[in-house]
Amino acid sequence: MKKIVFVTGATAGFGKAIAQIFSKNGNDIIINGRRKERLNELEKELRNNGADVLQLPFDVRDKNAVKQAIDSLFGKWKNINILVNNAGLAQGLNLIQDGDIEDWDTMIDTNVKGLLYVSRAVMPLLIKTGNAHVFNIGSIAGKEVYQKGNVYCATKHAVDAITKAMRIDMLEHGIKVTGICPGAAETEFSLVRYKGDAEKAKNVYKGFTPLYAEDIATIVYFAATRPAHVCINDIVITPTAQANAMYIHKV
Ligand SMILES: NC(=O)c1ccc[n+]([C@@H]2O[C@H](COP(=O)([O-])OP(=O)(O)OC[C@H]3O[C@@H](n4cnc5c(N)ncnc54)[C@H](OP(=O)(O)O)[C@@H]3O)[C@@H](O)[C@H]2O)c1
């Protein structure tokens, strides 16, 4: 059955790959992100895959913009079946005493508050649609902490808690809630973390094979297509070369 899938942060990485896989499998997609040109390109691509597409460009940190965008949904687009809370980032990598407070605000505002603003606006629609599913893209950093990861790890631990809480609150509505917790994946993530330093970003993935965005998208699609009575609660996915948040075997 054709579904309406709403993906935040669809202009790159996991979000883009998730939008792609759902579009190739006969679903209609609402795509969000701040970079309008990228949304235009992606819309074309998803339409070529046969999907109907609606762009909702907004910054998840802006609670008024989030509400306005969701309130603007019309017709079938209100009947969202799947929400993928993916927009997020790490900014900076410092010991806590050297941390940049602006970076902390950006991560908390995006990864925690942004996810909450979007969820608050979309969940009443999911309840009306029925048979819905929420995916929260957490991280292995939401299960463990690593040196210099302090605030990013704290935001992803918050996502982990919100995911568990949502599953309880959505129980009576039969809405599935799945936490997706990836390890090291080569997307634009490190480029953003190192504020555009491509050399440093590339080095993160040297000496091992990281995950790719398509690996995560395949898993989200798998979880989304289980029978109605099956809910995958939580998935931690690492590259084979990664044992946990700290240990990566590099050669
Ligand atoms: N890559 C990894 O190793 C890894 C591992 C575990 C978890 N994660 C998590 O996976 C999610 C996706 O990351 P990724 O690896 O795919 O990174 P990415 O390639 O940098 O993509 C991040 C996406 O989030 C969007 N975004 C960021 N801030 C936003 C905002 N304020 N409002 C709206 N959209 C925003 C970006 O779009 P615009 O810039 O166009 O707004 C982009 O589409 C994040 O939550 C990240 O924490 C990543």
C-alpha cells in the first residue's frame, strides 16, 4: 500500500537515502531540509522514481516555522504514515572544559528540541492516520559516550529516552516507534562536525570500511515493512570494524 513518508534532513546522508528507497518502492515523500537547491534536485529524482513529492523547507530549530509548515499540509499530505526524525548533527569535538557553547546550543536545539518540535506537530496527524510509524535517528552515541563527544552524546541519549517515551505514549494508538542507532557512517556528518574541513572529515573513515547512507536506509525500510503486529524497537548498527562507540579497528 502506498504510504506518505515524511523525512527531516533529506538533503544529504541518511535522510536522502531513506527518501530514495521509499520513493523507489511506491511511496509518496515529504522532504525537509534547509538547502532549497538540494531539495529541488531531490524532488526531481524522487519524481523520476514515480513518487509524488512535497517539499517542506524549514529549520527544525525554528518552532514557529515547524508549526507553520505542518499546518500548511493539505489534502492527502496530512495523512502521514511514517515520520523519520533524521535531521541532526554533531558540531565540534572538544573536551568539556574547551567546549564551544554555540556548538552546544546548535546540537541541543537541532537534535533534541528540533526533533520534539517536529514530533509535536506531526504526531496528532499520525494518530488520525492510524497504523503509523515513527523512526528516530539516534546514534551509538546515544548508548555510550566517548571522549570529546560529551554534548553530542548527551543529545543522542536524549533521543534514546524520547524514543522509549514515545513508544509508551503511542501504545494506545497502535503507532510503532523505532530507534535507529548507527555507528560510524560516511555522510556529510564529519564535514559538518569539523566545520567544512574536508581533510579532517576524510581521515575519520581512513583504514576501515564505514557504513554508508544506503545501509541505514535499507534497515529503516526493512523495519517499516514488517507485519502490522511486529515493531522493531531499537537497532544498533556498526561497521564490522567497529565494536562500540570507542573501538574501531583501523589498518
Ligand atoms: N554519519 C554518522 O556517522 C551518524 C552516526 C549516527 C547517527 N547519525 C545521525 O544521523 C542523522 C543524519 O546524519 P547524516 O550522517 O546523514 O549527516 P548529513 O549527511 O550531514 O545530513 C544531515 C541532514 O540533516 C539536515 N539538517 C541539519 N540541521 C538541520 C536543521 N536545523 N533543520 C533541518 N534540517 C537540518 C541537513 O540538511 P540541511 O543542511 O539542508 O538543513 C542534512 O539533510 C543525524 O541525526 C546524525 O546525528 C549520524
